Amino acid sequence: MPIIMASSKRSSKAKVALEFANKGYCGSKAFYYHGVKVHILGLKRTGTLPLPQYIGLTPASNHDLLALRQITPYFQGGEVYADKAYIDALEREILKEQEVDILTPVKKASVQETWFLFEKLLSTSVSRVRQPIESFFNWIQEKTGIQVASKVRSYKGLMVHVFGRLTAMFLLAFNS
């Protein structure tokens, strides 16, 4: 989830929290921004929002795979459902050695005109399992406004903005 300190045209000239924040691209929203990304790995819970197990912060320009690689050594057994950004053969092999299956939607090759049936079924099933985490991100944004950090003016301010709002999210979600 992007934390946007400056978007579009202003992202190239932004100078706030340069020790950590930088310019990145949000593929799902199709725009450039200056800021950071929040990564959340959640434990699946039937009928409700996931329970966060890992929360990480990376510069906006870092690929999502780098965040996964930081926590890969701590995985033992189970399944990880991720989006297409996490498709990586080497990471899949490392996780396989740890008895972890990483399931992602299938990326259609640029020359491929149609989906094979099993690809479509796999992508649909992974997306259904991932839907609660996407809803969770949306819920966090709705309740805390975490993505809009345009008033942040320093590295410390950025940390207070992000982790303060995540703390508020925990109080809202898990203290009722």
C-alpha cells in the first residue's frame, strides 16, 4: 500500500524524508509518487479481516519482492497468497525448501492471446483468497487516511504518521 507524500508532477521535486522515502510507481493506481510502501502479511481468518503477522515499510522505489525476501527466512510450512509482483522462480524454490507454497495469479505472456483453463481457475482462486487482505488495506485507508501523507515534513514525522495510524488501526480493529 503506497504512503503518498507527493504525487504525480510534484514527486520528482519532493525533498521530504529523503533518508528513506523516494519516488516510486504504483501499478494498481497507475501513477508516480514520492513516499514509501507499507507491506502487510496477514494470517487468514475465515469470515473476517486478516490478522497482521508482519508489517514492513520500504522506500517507494523498492520492488515488493525485496520486502518478502527480508522475511522469507522466518517462514516454516504453510501457504502464502500474493499478487503478481511476487512471482519469482528463485524465491519460490527457497520457500519450497522451507515447505511453504507461494500462490500467485498467473501472468499472461505478452504473446498469449487467451488464458488456459487451469490458469484462469488458479488466478480466480488465488484472487478470492487475497480479497480479504485487499479489503483490509481499503479498511485501513478508510479509517485512518494513512495513504495521504502530504503534510509530513520529516523522516520522524513520516514514522509517526505511518506507525501512529497503524496503531490506531490495531486499536479500532482488535480492541472491540
